[in-house]
Amino acid sequence: MIYVILATGKEKFAVLPVYGKRVPTYETTAEGDTLVDTIYHSIPEFAFVNQDNQPVDRSTMEGRICVSNFIFTNCQTICPAMSESMAQVQHRFVERQDKVAFYSFTIDPANDTPEVLARYAIRLKAKHPQWQFLTGDQQEIFKLAAQGFLIQAEKGDGGAEQFFHSNRLVLTDTEGRIRGMYDGTDASAVVRLTEDIRALEFDAYLSKKNRKKKI
């Protein structure tokens, strides 16, 4: 909590929404149905390889606040700005790699081999292993973008628009729930993302503190 307050100068944050579908669960009693829990949309299982050609799966996100995007290294439009934004945000949390992680999924795995991604990461001065650049089966990556992160990523017309994909940086909490989407080409949106990461850190601190009280 001290870290958050000193870093932001405040200890109160906006309540972040939870994106995606939610499924309420009820318990039937003599008095009727009572809401006992709500299951929120969360990032599903995935298994790819990173820039070191090492396997990375969904479990690496567990217990950490994550920022993710979908890019390809030959992109000449929005990807450079998105990647620079990711680099800026990572720089602010580079000492918090046990709590905050970053994922960039390539939508052009035919070109973006682990070796290509490793060179791309070096150009961005990305800190590894906090920032993972992932490649794998293209259809699985498209599916993860659409069904998991709720953003667009698909093949384009084969010309200048080689791929259609979102400019969003997606923020997920320690339970893998989507808590924010930010225009990765907009400086003000990136500032808001930074503030929201700190808000989730504060939430995680309070949750941990409350769990200790109950024990």
C-alpha cells in the first residue's frame, strides 16, 4: 500500500469495470433462489512459445496483473506505437515483475519466429521474462484474441492491410478478468492504463489484507 500511495500520491482509485459475459449462480433454499456467486469472463487456456522458444501458457498469468496486445513485427501502421506504449508502461513497473506482466502475441507466426521476436524485443529494450513475445498456431492466436481478449485479430486483404487487428492494450487482473482496454497509440490512454494498473495493485493489496484478517 505504501508503494502505491507514494507512486501515485493518492490512495483512492476509480472502480474498474469487468468486461465480458458474466454468469450468476444461485442456491435454491426454502425461501427461494439466492445469488451466491458470479462467474466472470476470463482469459482462457493457451499454450505458445516465447522469444526464447520456451513454452508459455495461461498459468504464467495467474496471480499477476497483465497487459497484453496483438501485433506483428512487419506492421508499419499501429504496431510500432503500440509496442512503444507497452515499453513505456513496462519501464514504470520493471521492479514489479512478480506482480505485473506483459504479453505481446504475434498474429503473423509464419514470419514472427522466436528469433524474429527476440530481435524485436531487443529493439524495444523489453525486459525479459516480465515481457513475453509469443508465437504459435495462427488460428489459435486469432481465437484467443476474439474469444479471450474480446478484440479483433484476423487476416486482411493480403495487400497493405495484411492483417486487421485492434490497437488496444488489454488490462487483466490477478484472476484473468479483463478490467480495461486502452488505445495503444494514444498517450493519454497509456497514462490512464498506468493509473489503472496501480488501482488493481491496490485492490490486490486490500484483498490479501482482508484474507489475512479472516484466517
